[in-house]
Amino acid sequence: MSQPSDPVAAVRAFNRFYTRHLGVLDQQLLESPYSLTEARVLYELANQDGQSAKDIGTGLKLDAGYLSRILKAFDDKGLVVRKSSPVDRRQYRLSLTAKGRLAFGRLNRGSHDQAAVMLDALGNHAPRVVQAMTTIETLLGGNEASQATLRSPRPGDMGWVVQSHGALYAAEYGYDASFEGLVADIVAKYLAALDPSRERCWIAEMDGAPVGSIFLVKASDDVAKIRLLIIDPVARGQNLGRRLTAEAVGFARQCGYRKITLWTQSNLFAARKIYEQSGFKLVASEPHRSFGQNLVGETWELAL
């Protein structure tokens, strides 16, 4: 491919093309009531609960006055709730309300579907486009650490889910091979009876490799179940577990489920913290002997 005679003009032309292609110039993004900036603020609130307005403004490089007006509008619509910071009572921490998470879930689903349609139309050229995007992000990001992205599963991912659960839980918790067998059985049943309209898997990817997963499956018409949340050690520290859980919860709300349940163990402290911060409540616990260990199983629930 020949090099453009004017690289600056080429960059500007690409920016005009891509913003037009994604429709971000429209006053409302993805036929929603929100602008692109408002949608980005919703994204930040959904993926990192308890931020201050200053945190959001710094992360998005937004003018404080402009951000204040956005947050005021969200407040008026019942999308956010403010709580005084335990460290400094003059500061407020922001969280999405149930209405706010529903609004984000719709936006997030629309954005996902838009990207999926675009990639599907590209056919065999899709991997080249994705790789080009990754290259642009990596080079323009400078020294920023790699950040995980969330996507739908691809061939080979389910094998990674099984293998990574077996290896990580053996290394960190001493689980035996029966745990890997359980994960393999869960994955096999998910693939055999998948209802795409009400069940979904998300894979977290970083630098082209899977680093996390979460599944939302149907337990009944009204109840969904979260399964197989895992974060590779190389991707920890990014609130990735919270992001994956937020995706599953948002999708469950869209599907009309009334409750989400999950089963975990009392010694999985990081996972328990994620569930607690996401609004789940511990409703039952029971000791058991599984995977070569004496454990205390816990059932957590979230009313939607």
C-alpha cells in the first residue's frame, strides 16, 4: 500500500470518515436520548462505581462545567445517586441507580450490536480491521498499560475457559481435577442448549489473548444464573470483574429476568467483593467437601 502524500490530511480524512460511519455526529447516539459524551459518562459510571465527578472529568478530559451539567441532567432523570465520600464529606461519590443501569444496558447492547453488524459485513476482512484498530490504540496510547476489552466468544475460547479454571484454581486454591471436570460440564451444557436471546457469554481480551470470562444462563423464566467468572492474574487491577458482572447484569435486565443468582465459595474473597459491590446479597451458606477441599458454598442473589 502506498503512503499518503499528506499524512496529516489522511488522518483528518479518516477521522471524518469513521465518526460519520459510527454515527457519533448524530445528536443522539444509537437512537438513544444521549449524546456520545453522555454515553461515555454512563459507561464510566457503570464500569467503575463510586467515582467522583473529578475522577470522571480527569479520565475523560472533560471540562468541569460541562460534566457538571451532564451529571445534573442525569440526577434530574433519576439515573445517578450521590453519596458523601467517607474520606472527605465535601466530596461525593457517584453511582448509577437501577434506572441508570437499565439505560446503560440499552446503550451497551446497541453499541455491541452496531459493531457486530459492521464486522459481519466485512466478512473475512474483519480480523484485519480489528488488528488495525488494535495497532492504532496501542501506538497512540503510548506507555499506557494494556486494557482488556470485552467481546463475544470465538472458536477456542471455551477450551480456554475450561483450561484456565483448572490451572488457576489448582495453583491458587489447591483444587483437584474434578473442578476442571465440573467447568467442562458447565461449558458443554451451555453450548448444547444455548438460548442466545436469554443466555450469553462474554470474553475479556487483552493484547489478542483471552484473560477473563463470565456466563449468564437461564435458571428459570424469571431467574438467571451467573457462572464461570474468572480473571487471569495478568489482567487484575482493571476492575475487569466488575465490568464483566455489569455486562451480565445489564443483559439480564434487558431479558426481563427478575433475579440473578450465583454460587461461590467463602474463600474466594475477590469474587465475593465483586458480587457485593455489584449489589448481590448473601442468602445462604453451607459447608461441603468438593474438589479435594473443605469449603463453604455460598448462594448470592440480586433482585432486578
